[in-house]
Amino acid sequence: MELVVGASNATMRSLLGKLGGLLAQEYALVRGVRRDVQYINDELTSMQAFLRDLSTALEDHDNRMKDWMKQIRDMGYDIEDCIDDFAHRIPRDPSSDVKCLFIRTRFYELRMWWPRRDIASKIADLKVRAQQIGERRRRYGVHNPRNRKNGSGVTAGTYEVAEHQLTERQLIGMKKPVGMTDDMKKLEDWLAKSDKSSYEERAVLSIVGFGGVGKTTIAMALYQNVRDKFDYRASVTVSQNYDEDAVLLMILKQVKPQESDQEKQHSTGSSAVKQIKTEAINHGKLVKELQDHLAKKRYLLLIDDIWSAQTWESIRNCLPHDNKEGSRVIVTTRFQAVGATCSQIDGIDLLHPVDFLDDEQSKILFNRSLSESRSSKDSKKELDQVPPEIWKNCMGLPLAIVSMAGLVASNPDKSIKKWKEVCNSLFPESVPSLTLDGVTRILEYCYNDLPADLRTCSLYLSIFPKGSKISRKRLIRRLVAEGFVSEKHGLSDEEVAETYFNQLIKRKIIRPVEHSSNGKVKSFQVHDMVLEYIVSKSSEENFITVVGGHWLIPMSTNKVRRLSVQSSGSEHGSSTKHMNLSQVRSLTMFRRLDQLHFHSFNNGILQVLDLEGCKGLKEKHLKDMCRMLVLKYLSLRGTDISKVPSKIEKLEYLETLDLRETDVGELPKSAGQLKRIINIFGGNKNPRRGLKLPQEINKETMKALRILSGIEIDEQSTGVEGLHQLTGIRKLAIYKLIISKDSKIFKELRSAIEYLGSCGLQTLALNDEGSDFINSLDTMSAPPRYLSALELSGNLNSLPKWINKLSNLHKLTLSVTVLQMDTFELLSDLPLLFSLTFSLSAAKQDEAIEDILEKNKSESGGEIFVPSGGFKSLKLLRFFAPLVPKLSFPEDAMQALERIEMRFEAFEGLFGIDTLESLQEVHLRVNSAADEITNFIVEDFEGHQEAKDNRGSCYQQLKCGILLERFLIILHFHYVC
């Protein structure tokens, strides 16, 4: 079953909604055109039903069917263009304005005469084309498909609500690659060893193996486990289409020393602005700057997926030639000869081939992957109905095993007989080993098993470059803006998109790499070979056109619908000049904007413009954006802009505006007229700066607003009085709050938060810089009972009395807070609390904070006791502060806790940690300003760690009396400035 079905289905659904809207506009249609539009609507409705049948058909589609589906898709695109052109050129009915109605109506009719005639002609042509496509199906014998029988497959409508309800909040643990226990220990020792009494040459570890064998997984695990032994660390992906400057720039950004918190606090420019100088540097200066940074430092580099010896030589020549600090470079490659070239110095470098797994290891990996994908409704009996041929025939290739585990988990009702039939089709006896074609065959089968909507979402992943960490929220909001998801079964469009995202994880199409502290996936990656397959399919179906990046793809000769420019080289910029960009609806760019001209686009139909992290943005580009009249998603995050044009009000369809990590300090007054805006993001977290509210913010013009994040409120702020009218807001994040306790704004803001809390506010974040505002929340008449996330930063004297009534609270962050004896007692009964964080940033360590720390210590008696029996759902506990007091865990305390994270200068100890039944990881980070006692504890622990490794004991002991056993304990002693 071809993926084009999913793309076509999504196109039809969006298109039918627009046709319905067009039919409702009586005033705008020329006489006779209504019948043509109605005919097209009816014909497309039938075509959509046919496509839905195709998505559940038994047989693969022949060439006639594929060609017919492509004709539907292309016609759908052209109809959508015509409708959007109609909306662009034909404004609203003047009869809604009764003033001077006769004159206005006559003038309107005269002005609209030609656009109406032109669009009427296009609609007539499209009607004829729809008739021809229908006749062509009958003429060439494109027959109705045979549907699956009940229970034999999954359809798009059978899982959404259930999957949404079953999604659990979780943390990503550190898992060791299967079958690599002994090798991992040897490789970690080789990477970490350093003879401090003598100079040591840089050494290269080459990891070589077949695509999908797990090279990157092993390399990343090694990188994470030894990274804190090095001064600088960086990881990059190279691949076939090697862009040297892009690779060097990415390394440089990761190894450049980070500013201290104090420097950030007193800095006037954003981090994005500082990066411009690096972006604009020429090759020679880029190489010199990189060499200067690495010259006298011990560094660790991970260079993933090198395809040629020439690529390695090019990178090697850009690194310092005389570094003798014990630096290490990890490279991965599919080719033995390339690996041998990278690790060519005997006695210094190391070449490590990665073998296929044996049957027992394959079974372990399959079962582990299967358990990760299982939902609670899948009984063990059902999933045990899987013949061993499933993992045995994967020939020990981890990618194939994991993919098949995702397939099995998504089809729990299939019988052993059915699975054996699958094995026979995927692993013919005539092919004794698993080749690259065999891997592609597995991937194709897994993709063809997807429901139609999930195929569309899978295709959409080709927007992002290879090896990139992709934000879950970014993907979901883009899918909504593109019209690929819509409200279903009582779920909002974003909630439906979440169910699709969860299915992609379950089916192992994407892999979570980072979770937020609320337990939801923050970012994910797509395996290189999976993404290569997706990009190829997407290009074949003209769904997304990729320029540059890591792929060698022929330039498209079709009308480009969605364009992803993944490299800024001049050759890629010039290649877009030969493309037909007049129909582009989605544009995503990475790095620089120099090579692309906005005038190439039909500004009236572009719906998604994502320039996150893109440099070279000029004022003329911003003016062009304000002519993109149907734009729904605009991300300028991390760009070098400092002002938003006043004409942004023209973007009346805009739903998401992302201005984070820019120098934009306020929105123009006209932004208050964005009637469809749902999400507004602004401000910077480092240094802490916010976005000032637009002056005309009120319910009448911004009633659709759901997220208002990264704003700043001070005595001169306007628009605060309008906040309480935004009753639809679900997230309010104030990055900077500086107001007087006796001011009018203080009272207005407090009233607004109290009112919004009763209307459905789910996330509230307040950074109070000395106004004592957060302490005033204690006297609110009613608790914000819908809150699921609460972050309070400031001089908080005590927790609000109502905080234990927040039965929906999942995430709680308390910054610059006095940690009193009753703090844990007050919070222990919160039924859904997933993460609890106490933090104090280094930038806020003034005399007042020192007093708070001293008070904290004295009032707590120098030790904090966690109450027994509480915190039933807590999985993450974090302390980020100069002083971490003694913390004791009695029996039956925090029994769900999986991870403890601490960053400190002074550490007084953890007691009773061996009673935490679910604990898996402990992360400790020691500040460079730590005292001798803390450093002694660290050194003593390292000594015990080495002794433990030598005698093979499972015990780890700290000087402060902590006995750790039964769980994986990972301690990072990282000295930070």
C-alpha cells in the first residue's frame, strides 16, 4: 500500500472544508460558478471515500491505481490554490457595513468584476478536469479495492482516543546497547584514560559496521558516559553530502566556552545575536578559531556517519595538529576502508567493528523493544503469539529487530499463522542474508501497515535534517497548521496530533531522546536509514522537496508544495532558481537566508514559514512576510531580528508566532488585531528577558489565544488590564516581573491570574524579581484548580496554602525558595505530581539569597525528612542550589522515584537512599567553587568506584554514609563555572 494514500487523504480532507466555506459565500460567486463548485465538491467527496477504502485495502496498488491517485492529489493541490487565490483576491462582503451601502456595493462589484471572471474560468477548467479523472478511472479499469476483514488491520479511526488516554508520563533512562557489555567497558576505559604525567597524542576510535547495526547508538552511549572527563565536547553528523563549514560551525558552537551566569545577567545582547559573528565568518577564520579553542584543551568529538576518507582528512586538517592533552575522536562509518584511514596509527588509534547480534541477543533486544511499545491493554498472551522467526530472520540487525517489534506491538491480535506469512514475504529463503534491499523491504512493510493519517505524519518528518533533535511541540504545531490533523472524538486538533505522535513512537518510526521534566517527550530523532526511506518516498510523491542537507536527491521538476532548504551553500541556493516555487505552501530553512529570494513565492498561499535558527534575515524579508496573507505558522526563533513590522496585523490567519531567542522586546500595537492567534512565544531565558504585551490585548480581538509565553511586565506595561478577558488561555509564562506592590498593575495582574485560574489555566510560570508578587498569591480566594504545571521564581517566603489542593498538578518548580520543614509535608499528598524541582541560579546569589540559605538551614534543623507514604507519582526530584542540605528518605517514601538530579557547591548528604525501590539514576554535578569537604567526598567516591570496578562488586559507597545497591547509579561529577 503506497504512502501517497495518506498524503492524498490529508489533502482531500483539508480541501473539502475549504470548498464548503466557498459555497457558503453567496455574494462572491459569479452566476453559474456555484454549480461548478458544488460538482467539484461532490466529486471530491466520492474520491475521498475511495481513498479511505484504499487505505484499508488488502492488495498492493498497481501502476494504474498509483497514477490515478497522483492525479487526484495534483488536482486537489490546484483546487486548493484556486480557493486560496479566491480568498486572497475577493475580500469580504461590503453589505456588512451599512454605512453608504449602495455606493460601497457598486464600487465593490466593479472592482471585483475581473477577479471573479478569472476565478470562474479556473473553476470551470477544474470541473472539466475532475470529470476527466473520473472517466479515466472507468476507461482504464481502476477498480474498487477489496477491504480488510475485521481485526486484520488497523485503521486511522480505531486507536486515537484510547492511545491518548493511555499515554503515560515517563523519563528516558540510560540503556546499554544489547550485546555490548564487555566491549563498552573496554571502549569507555580506552576513551577515558589519561596519563597526566606525560603528554598524550590525540587518538581516534573508528566504529565500523553495516547500516542499522547500531554504530550511532554505541557511539552516543560512549560519548555520554565519558563526556565529563573532557574539557570540551561536541557531536556532529556528516553523511554523503558533506558541508565542511556547516560541520566546523556546529563543532565550534558546542566547544566555545559558555558564559557564566553572571556574565549573562549583565549582558545586553541575546545569545542569538552573538552567534551571528560566527555564522558570517569565512572558512579560514572558522578553522583558526576552532583550532585556537581546542589547542590546549582535552576534547572529545563524535563525528557520525563518515562516507569517505577525503571527508575525514578534511576534518582532521581543521583540528589542532599539536594537541597532546589526551583528546579523543569517535567516528562511525559503514566502510571498513574509511575506518582504517581514520584509525591508521598503530598503538594509538583503535578500530572497532560492530558485529550482528546472535539469536539470544536478538531475542533480548526484541523483547525489550516490544515491552517499550506495549500498551496496558495488550495482554502477554496476545504478544506471545509471535513466532521466533520474527527476530531470527532479522539476521541480528538491530534496526530490523526494533522495527519488527514496533510492527508486532501495533498488531497484537495477529495469529502465529499470520506472522509466519509476514516472515515468508519479508524473508524469502532464496536470500540467505539480510541485504540493504531486505532492510528497505522491512521498512516498506512497516510503513504500509500505517493508517493513512500516520503515513502523512511520517512523510512530514523529511522536513528535518538528518541527525537533528526535533522538538515534539514544533512538529505538532506544524502538523496542525498544515491541516493534516483536525478535531476528532472530542479531542482538540493538538490532542489528535499527540495521538499520532505517540503512535509513531510505539511503531519505532521515531525515537525519544529527551523528556521534559513533566514527563512528556521534549525531542526525538529519526534513524538515518528510516529517514532516508522517508525522504525518498516524500520526494517520489512530490510531498516535500528537500534541497541540500545530507541527501543526494535529484531536483524536482514538479510544482513544489513544501520546501525544506537544509543547507545554505551557493550551489543549493542557485538550484532553487530553477524550481517552480509559485505553489509553495510550506517553507523551512536552516542556517542562512542569503541564497533564497522571497519574491519567488506566491505570498498569497504560503501557510507555514519556519526560519528557526536562520541567519541573514533583513527588513525586506519581514515586509515580504506581512504579504503572506494566509500564513498560519511563523517561527522566527533564534533569528537576528529586533523588531516586528506594524503590518503584521495583515496576517489575519496567523495561529502561531514564535519570537523566542531574538532581540524583539515588544509587539506592535497592531498585533492586538490578530484574531486567530493561538500561540505567542517570546523572550529569552538566558539572559532573562521578556516580550512586552501589545497595547490592545482583549477578548474581542484575541479570543482564540491559548498560550502567552515569555512576556515581561513592569510599571510601564500596557495591556495588563486586558489579560483577564483572555479566558481561553491555557499557559501563561511571565519571564520578568518588576512592579511595585502598591501599583495598579500589581492589583490588575493578581486579579487576572486569579480569574484565569478559574477559567482553565493549566500552566503558570512567574519570575518575580523583587516585587513580592508571588507571595501575594497565598491570599487568592480560590486555587487555580486546573493547573498541571506551576513555576514560582523569587523570594517566596512560604508555599501558597492552596497548593495541596491542586489535584491535577504534574510539575512543580520552586526557585529561590526557602525550603522549610513542612515543605515536603505540604506537597506529599499531591496525587499526580511527577516532578519536583528546587532551584537557585548562580546569578541570583546576592546577600539576600545568602540570608535565605542560612535561614533555610537553621529552620530545617540542617536536615530535611521526606514524609513516609507520600509522593505516590513522583519520578523526578531535582535540587539546583549552592547548598543542598541533608536529605533523608525513610521507609515507604517516594517509592515511585526514578531519578535524582543535584547541582551544588556544598553537599551535606543523602540518607536512606537504599529504600527507594524504583530509583534508577542519580546525577550529581559539583560546581567549581565547591569547598574541600565536597571535593573530598567526590574524590572518595571515585576511589570507591574504581575499587568496585576492580572487584566486580555491585555496591557503591559514599563517604557521607550512602549505601547504594540494587539499582543503576550514574553519577556525573562535572565541574562547571
